[in-house]
Amino acid sequence: MNRLKKISIIIICLFIIFSVFTYSKADSSSLRLNSLDFNVNINTDGSMDVVETWNIRINETNTLFKTFKKDNSKFTKITNGKVSKINRNGVEESLYNSNRYSYHVDEGAYYFLDRGSEYEAAWGTGYENSSGTEVYKISYHVEGAVAKYNDISELYWQFLGSDFEIPADKITGEINLPYGIENKEDIKVWGHTPDLNGTIYATSNNKVEFEVLDNKANKMVEIRIAIPTDAIYYSDREYNKNRLEEIISEETTWANEANTSRIFKMIIVGIVCLVIVLILLYFLIKYIRILAKAKKQVASMHFDYFRDVPRKDATPAEGLFIEENKYGNFDTNDLGRIFSSTILNLSLKKALKIERILDEKGKEDSKIQLLVQNINMVTNKNDEICIYNFLIDACQNKVLGLFQNENNQTNDNTSITMTELKRYIETHSQKVIALKNKIDISVKSNLINMNILTKEGMKKKTSITTSITILFMIVFFGIIFLVASDMVTANFKTIGIPWYILLIIGIMLVIIIIIGSIANSRISAYTQLGLDEQDKWKAFKKYMEDFSLLNEKSLPDLVLWEKFLVYATAFGISEKVIKQLKIVYPNYDSMDYTIYPNMYLLMHMDFSRSFDSVSHSMSSAFSSGTGAGGGFSGGGGRWWRPAAEVGGR
């Protein structure tokens, strides 16, 4: 696992931790209530007067609003709606009543209207392009809020509905009864919240108070109060029947169901947390033991620069594999560079020839001419053999150019242009996949046979890498489950898993991955011979990158640079090397193509771009040939104005 992968994993973990923390602390990115307080006065005529105080954080939201769905079984009508603002000095300032509907309300204005199926209050904030915290008061009078029965009077009111999209850190309410009830025990109270995160009490003979902590968006808050029937003189909603036993039966059933659901959910969530923690501890102990036993293996001799190819018979794929400290398979983006550099290497071995041509449009192109029928006579390296055979197949089945037809097509099945090769690769993705698999197998097999790579080391490193991936996925989906269970809370007083538990789990995961990565770096898939050669490959790459800056008296002959450029192409630094060569060898313009064909092509033609194009096609073909397609679509929301809806029942 190279350094880049380690950093990527750590960043992903930190991102998940941050996402969970953000999710728990703020359900909405644009609005959040620091507090929401309801002050309710119940009148003897069954009506009630309500004052809502919103202490709200606003971000780029022009208008706030709240709706009340009409329901004749819960109230008859709402009147006297007003909105005011508490300024920075604590003074209440009335907003201007525009008395007309507007999707975007001007700052300092409000309306409270009967809109047919609902009542709506809306007011302008002035925060369409900024953010801040404000305090607003919404007051209104509800007629027929209390139903009068033969045995009790009942207030059954939903202060927040399931369509209320603004989360709240704290919700409080004070409900004042018409007068003191003689026996406090005659006041029956119930509160309903989906997350069971609230409390409600009759605090005196004429007052009921409730509190809800960490109320998430789209979570309703509902209060039900039953008081002696004579507490209300009359009501718009009077019913000639008894109601108390029915209410108690309903509430008892709902309470039992809620408790059962809560206990079951807590057990499941607790088991998930326990399993995650046990898994984390297992891997923590495992990696610490590996770290304690394994000693970091290093090369016998370190080179800052190495001025020759470390191993003369090394293929470009082998050089890349060793230099990048690989022990598994090549990445898909490695394939194009391996393919291009191997073609250059086969050109030096006289297995093929690359020449400059002009197409029918007069555009410059390159053509690969295969020179041998039996590649085994030229090389015994399986990765080079596989690539040469791929070229043979491409020459024999090349895709015709746009300006070619069967009448003018030549019978030459031993050559192919870069344009034709690119088209062939793009239309034969399965063969590209097969080629990569063969290269993966052959390179590892070659290095194992040369005692450079060890099966045991490869197995250990693969095991650690796989276990880290599995661990990451287990914790990731475990956290997703805990968040989705609606049991994650930002307030320790509420029922659920505190958000900091997930934060601790995330931190443990990052620590374990770091320890696992360090342990993985201590284990080498290479023998001592392999480590020594690896150091040389790294030093060789560094030399090619820096040679023009070294001010050396003598530089390698151009014949050697022909070979060096093969590996520079594999390492992805060929353009950088060529720029330096043009500085160090200013007479490159007079270079003999027959002596230095690769260097000539790379320096004088747009050959590197041709190979880049082929490399890109190679990687793209591999990607398009694996896996099934799929996607997601999403969207929604209102610009400037999140919906906030509540209905009384």
C-alpha cells in the first residue's frame, strides 16, 4: 500500500466522521432552531392563544413560513395571526402586515392568511445572500382547540407536524389552563414524538410543561391533555359522549408499542455498536502484534542516483512493478504506459518497427510494422509475448479508418497505424481485459522465478490490505445503519446513541488503519535481492528526472538513452526526460533516425501524444469492459425558502 493510498483512506475516514458529526448536529444546512418555545393560554370558551418564539440560525434563506392544515375535528379556525421580531436589545418590533400572499416576502414584512385548505404565516428575513441568528414571535388565536365531552375536556394539538423541515436543538412549551384544577391528579398529559426524546408534566394545578431535545427535521411533536370537563364552560366542539376511557386505552396501547419498539431498537443498535467495537479491537490487537514482530526491511545499499538500467533483461512492466513496490495487480491506468513502453522495447529488440507516415488527409501518424512471426525467438518474457500477440491480432482485425473501404484496403496484416490501433482497442474491451490479466500473472510469475518476489510476502500484504478494506466497509455501513436508525442524538439527555460514540468509533478506525498501514509497510513482498533491485529502480527513475541538473562531466551515450526512454515511458516521465535531452543534446535535430529510431520519433514527432492517446484508450477500454452500469438521480428543495409545515389535529 503506497503512501497515496494511505492518505486517501485516512481522508475518506475523516470525511465520514465529519459527515456523521454534521448529520447529527445539523439536519438542515440552511436553517436550524437553537430553541423553539410555545406559550399557550387555554380559554374557558375552548379556544387558545399561542405565542411561538423562534430563535433560529438562518443561512441564505429569504423567507420563513409555517402552515396549519385545516381539520374541523381538531379546531374550527385560526384568527389574529401576527409576526414580530425581537431586536438585538431584546425589544419586540412588529413586522409590517402585507396581507397578501407572496412566495418571497420582503424583509420586515409578513402575512398570515387563510389559503383555502390551510392557514399560512410567512415573513421575510433579509438573509437571501448571508447568514445570521434572529428571534421571531408568531402569535395566533385558535378557536375550538379544546373539545368538550361529558367526562373530560381534551386538547389534542400537533405543535410541529411531520412536514416541518427545520430541526431544533430544544423545544419547550408552557400550557396554562383556564384556572387551577382542584386535584392535580385530574390533569392527564401525554406527549408524542417519533424519537421518544421528550418529557411532559403537569407542574402545577393550572400549568403543563413539555420539553423535546434534538428534534430532527420532519419529526412531529404532539401534545394531548385531558382535564375535568367543567374547566371549559363551552366550546365550538362539544360532544355528548364520554371520552376519558377511550383516550387512556389508546395512550396505553401506544405507550406499550413505543416502549417495545424502543427496547427492540436499542438492543439492535447496541448489538451493532458492540460488534463494531469488538471488530475494531480485534484488528487493533492484530496489527499491533504484526507491528511488534515485523522489522522494516531495507536495501543492503542505498543509491541516490543509479545511472543505468538496474537489470538489463527487465521488461518495462517488471521495472514499473518493482519501482512502485507493487505486490498485487497493476492498476488499470498502468496498462497504457506498459503497453506503450513495451512497444518501444520490442522496437529496440527488432521485433517491430515504428515509422512516421501521413494519412490520406495529410495528417501525421505513426505505423507499427511487425517484423517477426515467432516472437518467442526474440524474447522469453511472457508479458512482452502477450503484447506482441495482441498487436498481431490487432493487425489482422484492425478497424478500417473513416476514409477506407474494402476496395482500397491493403492486404497488409502485419502493420497497423496508431489511429487504427486506438479504434481496435476501443472496440475490443474484453481482449484488453484479458491482456491485462495475462500481464499481471506473467510479471508476478517472472519475478517469483527470479527470486525477486515471494509468494508468502505477497499473501501477507494482500491479507492486510484486504482486511483493512473489509474493516473500513464494516464500520462504514455500521455507521450508516446507526445514523439511519434515527437513534443518533446530539443531546445526551435524549434516548439514543450520542453522536460522540460514532465519533469515537471513527477515530478508532482511523487509528487502526494507520497502524495497519505501518504494519503493512514493515512487511515486504520482496526478497533481499528484490529490495536491492527496487532501490536501484527508484534511484534510476530519480536520475532520469534530474540528470540535466547534475552538472556531470559525461552523460550516457544516446544509445543508452534509447533504452532509458523505454522505462521513462513506463514510469510516466518520458516528456520530462525528453525536454532535458533536448537541453543536454542540442544537436538532436541532426539525429540519425536509423540509429536512434525511438529517440527520433519521441523528439521530432507527436509520437508521445499518439501513445498517450493509445494509453488512454487502453485504460478506458478496460474500465468500460468491467462491471455493470448504474446510477442515481436526485434533487429538490426550494431556493431561498425551505418548507416548514405543521398542522393541528
